[in-house]
Amino acid sequence: MNRLADIAATAFAPAARAISAYRIPGATLGLITADGQRALVSTGSAQIEPWRETLTLGHWFDLASLTKVIATTPAILRLADEGALHLDRPVADAIPDLRQYDVAGAVERRVTFRQCLSHQTHFPAVQPIYTYGDDPRRLRAFVLQREWRAGPPVYSDINFILLGIAIERLTGLPLDHMLFPPGLAWRPDAALSVATEHCMWRDRMLKGEVHDENASALGGAAGHAGLFGTVDGVLDFAQSLLDGSGASEAAIHAMRERVSPTRTCGWERHVPGWPGGDACSDTTIGHTGFTGTGLWLDFERGLGWTLLTNRVHPTRHSDSGIAALRRATGDAVIAAFDAA
């Protein structure tokens, strides 16, 4: 094996233990360097209910909130590059009908693109939007016209749902018309997708169908969730940021520069105890997805890694240990990389 393959094999040990302990069905670990070297390790099951299916390197994962950093954040920053928006201007510039019945007083009309990207708004952490109906257009209107209860800044999907709507308004196209390179898609081949959860709302096992209920109700593609990817698709994206080919210098700077102690535009920055582990450099950014996915980029080392699992299969209501697994994997990746 080559050097990076050895590193990946060593760093996969925590995931292999989690699979052996039946805490997660399967996992894929991918490593990528800025110069394009990559290594992949995968084992376990893509599905265990209602029948077992072996996980392969070609399987599609529901990336969940990695949608925020792979799809929505680059799109917003690209529009900023083009002059279609300004990050420190209100999102209402792109969505003039946001809280249109209280134009003078609505706090929602004052939140900026940068604040939404970095989760520095008053929006709640979670809201079951899907329970208010099943018409995507009506639910978008609900998001735009609702008076959201004010609170301290927290990580909120509402921020990115608004950004997704802003992208649609500025481009004149629905999000599911956004094009991606091979390995990333809104609607993958279900037969080649890992299973996520038996959804109580939809009363079926989800496979190749977005897990997030709000994204589903909004039509399947939303600013906060809905994107699927293979391990190679995620690594291709990671390399494009590590080598600078995937975004402008200004956009990559925005993704790396802290807006708050823990957040940049779109991403989380390395802080003690975060999901990427404590061994990575202070230049590292990362993000996780509820389904069991994650992506981290250590710019100092020129190294990226993604851990893709289906930890919500067959149910989210079990102790998968995903938080500890992510940290252990990140620390193992850096320890093996530095020792090689």
C-alpha cells in the first residue's frame, strides 16, 4: 500500500470497532491531499433492514447538512463574487417579500447573508416545518412570513433554508436545477444508495430519498439538506478547496475566516472538543451531517478527510456513538499522517 492508503487503513480502526459493536451499520473513510492523492476504506452494510446489503465505495450517502457547505455556501459566495449580493447586506435584498406585512419592524428583514452563513441570527435551532403542510411553495411562504421567536444565536437550519430561497430568487431556478460534478446529486440512484431511517412520518424505509423531513416537504432539495454524494464526489469537492480550484480566493477566505469563535461562512472552525478531533491544526474547517456524515479540511497539512456513515439506519433513536467516533477518527487521521 502507498503512504496515504496506510494512513487511511490505520485511521479506520475506530469506525471498524463501531461496526463490529453494531453501533453503526457501515462506514467509508476517504482521505485526500491538495495534490490529488486519495485513499479509501469501506466496510459494513449499506442496509440491514428489511434485508442486508454490503456497503461499497460506489454507494451514495445522504449528506444531510453537508449540503450547507458543499452546495449552498459555495453558491452564495459565487453570487457574491458576481456582485449579485453583498454578504453584509440583508437577505431581504434577494427576498423582498420576506416578512412583507411588517417591512419596518420585522427583525427577519435585517438578518444578513453573512449572519445566516455563520448562524449568527435569532432563528430557532429546529422547527418541524413539514408538519404545516405538504405544498413546497406554501411551506416556503410559511418560512418567509412567519414571525420567528427571537433567541440567542444557535446553529439553525432556518438560516440555510432562507439562503436556499435566496439562491432560487437570484438565479431564477429551483435548487434542484443546480448542477454538480459526478458523485454529487440531489436525486441519486436509489438502488445504489445507503438506507437511512424508517421514517415514521412517511411510513417507509428511506433509500435514495432525503432523510430530513423539512427538506422532503420543501421538495427534496433545500438550502440546508437534500444533497447526496459518493465518497469520491465528496473528496473531489474537498480537493477543489484545498488546491483553490473550486472557489475564488475571496470565497475560500470567507470559508476559513472566523465570524464567531466557532463559525466561518458556512463552516465550523477548529475548537477544542469539536467533531474533527483535537489533533488537527487551527486552520481546519469542518462540518457534519445528521445522517452520520462529515467532512474536514486541514489547510496547514493540505489534507482532507470524510467519514460517511449511515448511523441513523434503521433508526435515529439508538446510541450510535457518532460524536465520539468522529473525534476519534479525526485524531487517528492526523496521528497517522504525522507519523508517516
